Amino acid sequence: MIVPTVGRPDLVLGCVQRLLDSATVSFDLILMINPVDDFKNHSQFLARQVQSIIEAYDVSRPNDQSPKIGYTPLITDEAIGWIGAVNHAVDWLVSQEHKYTHVCIMNDDALPTRGWLAGLREAFNPVRYATSGNVNPSGFNYQPADDGCTKIGMVGPVSNTVAGMQRVQVPSYNLQNGEAFVVNGQQIQDGFANSRAAVYEGAVLLSSFLSGFCVMYDWRLIEDVYKQNHNEYFLDPALGIGGFDDNDIAVKAANAGWRLAIAQSVYVHHIAHQTLDNYFPEAQRGLGALVPFLKVWEEHTTKDQSLIAVYRVAIKTVRDLVYLRNSIQRASSLVDGFAVLLTNDPADALANSNLLTQEDRDFLWLCKEPFEGTEHDRAHYLSHCFSVLVQSMIEGEKPTAIAAHAKCLQGHFNERDERNTAIRMAYELDADWCISIDHDEVIEPRVKRSHLVRAMQHPNPMVGLYDFGWVNHWNTPFQCRTDQPWADGYKSSMRGYRMWRVRSTDLDQIHGGNEIGLHCGNVPDRGVMEKRVLGIRFRHYGYMMQDDRVRKYVWYNQIDTSPDATQTLGYSTEGGGNYNHLVNEERISIQGYTEETSIGFTMMYHQKESIFDLYRHLDYAHGVADHIVIVWTEPEGVEPDEDTQYIVKRFGGHIVHHPMNDHMGETRNAGLRKLRELGADWCWVMDPDEHFSDPNAAAVSIRRMVETLDGWAWMFRFKNYRADGNFSYSENTRLFRLKHDRLWFHDRVHETLERSFTALGKDGIHPQVRFAPFVVEHFGLNSDGARTHEKLSRYTRLLVKQITDNPAKSAGAWTSLGLQYGNDGDLTSQMRCYEVAMRTAGNAYLPFREAALFYLRQATKLLSQAHDRLAPSHDLHRITKEQLEVLTKIAPSQPILDTVNGRKATEEISSLDLNDLIRNVVMLFEKAAEQDGK
């Protein structure tokens, strides 16, 4: 047990005491003290204090069967950071030629629970396991341990303040002494841990990442990582004090053929950020190591990588052969090789062979000819014939030769075994990446080899699995089904993971599906941290013709006698699944097919923004967006810093320098102009301080949303958080078409496309604008008071400028200024702004909506007063209560944002200034009235 520490006594002593109290197995403790200046003179004393605690524990042990605790303190002269401390301790272990099989490394601000150490150790040999993609409506679908959970090399617990799948919701208690159970609630924590252990006994969740705050390692994994690091260190010193070292180890462990697992039955509490926040603030809680992490892996992620297409095909009709030829011909210019598995004898597919090429007819006749020999000999013969056929399907020229491996597999049907056989064939072709393509699928025409190379060269080395969408053609290649389950509105099309990085040829196999492997998925499953979304679709022709649909409906019902609703996408009244969607043609939804689906991503960025926010957006936009444009908004002469330039360059983006100059609309338009120049069909706009709760789900939706034929734009809803945890909602157009150069942003602040929409309306074009099927979380007003005040004051100043520029045609600015007065609690000025906004609104709806909400809130206050004055026995008491519930729901109270030293964002606008602004509008109206004679 290695516990690195900077020597802070309250953390160390509390951690050690919890280690002893929770011990159920023996272990040796290595306390790795690398003191910061505050504790440099007390290191020896701290080491002796720990020694005394352990000696007291040893004396109090009831018998020889109780756990024994060994102890070794290691002390450096100064602080060497988390990475330096871990390496120092691991190097010491190596020098001692120890006999340990497992090593646990844990933060000093972690608080373990009873039996945790034994639980982590047992998780290396679990009883049952699940993967991130193996879920059912009630949660993860655990299955008995098999080959899918062998060679686990790292195990971590669940906890309260960690990232990813390890995080769990813990109970909240208010103790009588007022302190949270984080401090005094060991018994409560143990109770929570025990309840989890009872439910998840023997269960692990396979993952691609484990938070480094508490990890148990198989010592052989540590040795493998040492080898990758040229036998010089365990954690990479290039990452500085610490940060992204857990990402780095996760990738190296996977590349060495080890699995990572979360022990679902083990809970370890984590106070979090105690060292980095207090003693290494420059590390930004580890985020400061982002760019070094990307540079460590740059050579690996930017190298040329081979992509092998994996096919599993049964040729049951002539059309299957036609589909296969079209699919392979399309993929020939995109991939480096083909692994094609034939899973049936195609001899019966000769009917209507006039649809085929001469090569296809020759192949089928060879299959039809009588054959003398064993079944094994015939399978070998078919494999040879099929290999020749596949070679004939490959067309086009490539810099390197395309390898093809075709094989015939015979025996009882098992989809999982068939797919794994095809995958192993691809691995034999030295695949770096694989892409699974069904024989009746064709990659959409706009996709080039560069799209797939870009995906394979994602700067984040953890990325290893890509989601694709597909359109299901119905009756013609110009239409596709879009009702459920073929699509979920504009939230998602049919989709699935199809392209994966080969990390371990031994472990990268499929383990899902039922007893005959049906619906097992096309790819080996990975953890959430590896998964991303590509803006690429397959065109699926397998259900285009009615006879194909009926044939597959009959076959599925014969082979799958107990269909599962989740796997089949069909629900029956009896509670199981069905395949009725394959043949149902009543009340269906059909949509035309479009190829104009390329997406360009743009974002404004300045030097005070967080580099991690920039990276966070590009990390997920990289796959779904074909083009990335970052608008640098600093003044002329102020260039982006090196880290910003590096991040944007690594993601294949462009930086456009356009100073803000008090006009956000024009600044955003600089990004639009560049995206139009690059040829994007759609523009996707985000800000650095905006977040998706599930970025992959949002990317899936955006890929589906750009398939609309009649829509011009999509409105995003924003959940705007305040520092006190409350929030309000707003909306803005953030995804829209770029063609025809008709849509541009306007206004200095709170910029919108409304004027562009109005201009289209005057030309007889009435653009369809829908709401996106997700909510964006906005944290721009969630920071400290000074920063929030600065931002709101800047917005208010720009609103006044906007109104001054054109007071009678700035209804949006008047509305926004009214909202800001409302944020400051000045309701009189708020309503005055709304009144002007309504007078100048034209076709705009927002001023009337906000004014209506304003009056509804006033009505709520008055009705609340009436309700409070009514006795419970009064007939109106219940009625007013119900009315209040309705009003509160449709018109929630407007938040009053915190002031800074009593200053409000609108304080620079005096009542005289506001009067002048309103007077200017009145004068314009009077002048117009005189000219019109009204």
C-alpha cells in the first residue's frame, strides 16, 4: 500500500487511522512523504506518529489471526509532486526485489471503508461482470465471469468525487453536531459500503479508465508499463506534478493487453483536491498536464495507421451478392484491407442471376457444381473461390496494396462466433483499426479516406471506439424510414459502434448477445471514456425491398424463439420483443434522403478562457464535425498562446483572428465565413463555458438533426446555472444551414439570426426552426461574483450600445436589458424595457413572452398573499394552492444574481440614461408619424 503525501498531518493521520480501522487483510504500508515547505521540518515527526499509531494497533489486535500491518516511511528532502512520489516509492519496491503480487496506490485524502482492500483484491477474479454497452432498462446487465473478464490488471472502487463510471450518488446526512459525515460519519460510510457490497458482491464493471486516487495494480502490469517507458519509470515525468497520469496508465495498460475493472462492491470516500488546490494551484487540479499528455502521445496518434474492413456475409439471394459488391467497391478507396467471412453455402442463390456481373455468376456456378470430398474440403474450396471473388470486387487505385482475406465458415449458427472469427481474420492482417460493415451497407458518398484517417488520428489516445449512424432505405434508394425504432424523432437515427482501435488481439473480442450470439453487436465493447461519435452514416439497403424484409422477418422468428425487447427494438403486449417493425407498413414515417450533412463547428475564444474547455469541446466535436473554426477575439497584435495553437492544430482546426470590437455578432460571423469557405453544409456554434451532460448523446442527436429536409435551423435550450445552484432557462439558434449565404448573426450582444429569418420571410421563404432534443448546461454565470459581475456589466454596456445604434429596431436588446434589470431586482425598469420591446417587436415573439412571464410572476406574488390569508377550511384555500402550483410551474421566479460589493450590472445606467434611450424611440415614432400623416 503506497500512500504519497506532502506531509499534511490531519490528512495523513486520518487516512492511516481509517486504513487500520477498515483492515480485514494484512498489508504493508509505504508512507511516501515528499513535504511542501509548510511541513518540511516535521516529516520525521509525522513518520514517527504514524509508527506509533500502527504500534498501538498491533498491541490491540485480539489474536494472531487479525490483520498484520507492516510499515516503511520514505522521505524526500522536498516536494516532488504526485508523479515523482509514486515513482520514488515504486522504484524503491523494485530495488528491494520484493515478492508482492499486488500494489495499491492511494491518495492521503481518501477514506476507505470496512473490507475495501480485500474487495479490490477479489475483483481481479470476479464472479460476474458487465461492460458499459451491456445494459438493460434497469441498469447494467451482469453476466457470469468468462473469457470476457480475464487478465484484469487494474481495479478501482466506486466513490463520490471521481470522473466517469466510478462515480456514485452517496447519501446525505445532517448530523446533530452540524458536520457532514465526510468528517465524522465513518459508521455511516461503512453502512453505505456494506449495502453496496450486498447488492454487488463479486461484480465488476469493465472500464477504460480508473481515477488515480485509489487503484490496485497487478505487479505484472507495473512491469509491463515500465517496459513501455524504457524501464525508467512507472508514471511519466513529462506530465509534471500530476494530472492525466491516470489516463496515461489506462492507455498503456490496455495496449499491454490488460483489462481495467471497477469493483462495484467497494466504496472509498474521497475528500478531493486537498493537495493540488492548497499547494500546487498552478496544476489546475491536474488539468495543467493536458498539453504535455497530448504531446507524450503525439507520435503514436499521428502515425499512419491501417484500417481493415470486417465483413460477415451470408449469400442467400442474388441481391446479397449485388449488395456485397457495391459495399466493397465503395469501401475500396477508404480502407487498407478486407477480412470477409462467408457464413453459408451460396449454392442456392442462383435464381435471377441476370442481376449479377459475370464474376458473380461464375462464383455461384462454382458453388453449385458437384463436389467430391469431405465437408472440410468443400469449405476450403469455397474459401478459395470466395477469396477470388472478393478480389474482383475491389476497385480503384491506392498507394499501397489492399489485402483481402476471405474464408468460409460452416457449422451451427452463432452470430457472436461468426463475428469474432471475422475479427480475428482482420487482426491477422495487422490491423491498427477495424471497421465493421454489413454486406448490405454502403458508406455514404461524401466520406473520403481523409475522414477516416482524421478519426484514427484523434489526439486523445484514449479514444478507441466510434459510433456510426445509418439510414434505412425503404422501397427506393431515395427514401428512408424515420419512425420508431428506425429513428427516435431527431434525437437519434439507428446507430451503433462500428470502428475500433485494436489494442489487444487476445482480448478484443465480442462477448455480448444471447445463447446463440444473436444481437451481440458488431464490435468489442469498450469503456465510456473511449467512445466518440462520427458524423458518418451507412446507407442500409437490406430492408429496401419488401421480399427481403419478409424473408428476414421469417428467419428471425425461426431462429429467435424468445426475443428480447431491448435487442429487437420491438415491444409486444406480452412483455417480450418482436420483429414486427420489419414488415409493418401502417402509419409509418418516410423521409427523403439527403447528402448535405457535413457539419462545421465554431466557437469564440479569448485568452482568459480555460484551455481545458477548448479541448473538451474539440475532443467530442472532432468526430461529428468535418471542419473546426476557432475565432480568436483578442485585439490586433495579441496572438493565441502556444497551448491554444497546439490544441487547435492537433484537432485539425483553423484559427481566425477577429477582434471583438464590441460586436459579438460580427465576431461570430467571422467563423461562419470560414466554414462557408471550407464547404460545410451546417454550422454548429458553442461557447467554452457550455456543457452537454452527455456529449456523445448530443453528438448523435446533431448528426440526426442535420438530416432534416425542410428545416433551416435548430434552437438550443440553455440551463443557466448561478453560483447558488439555482438556474434559469434561455434559448438561441446554434445549428443552422450555411447554404445560400442567407443566415448571419446580428447585434452586438445576445446575437441571433432573427434579422436573417425576417429577411427570408420578406422573400417568401418561411424557415422551419425546431428545438433540439437536448438541453445545454451553461456555467458562465456560475463563477465567482467578480467575474460574473464583469461579464454582466460588459453585456449591459453592449446592450446600451446596440439600442443607441438603432433604438427602434432593437427589440431583442430591449428585452435582454429588461431581463438584466430583473436580475438586479429593478422590476420597474424591467417592465419599462419590455414595453419598448413590445412596441418595436415587429414579428418577434420574445418581448411579449417575457412580459407575460413578468405579469404572471406578479400574479403569483399577489395570489400567494391571498392564499396566506385564507383559512385551510375556506373553499378557495385548495383552489388558490392549485393555481399557485400551476403559475409557479409555467412562470418560475426570476433569479436575482449576486452583486459585488453592492454593485449591480445595470448600475452604470442611471434612470436619466434609460429615460433618454426611451425618449429616442418616442421621437423616432413621432417623426415617422408625421411623415406618414398618422
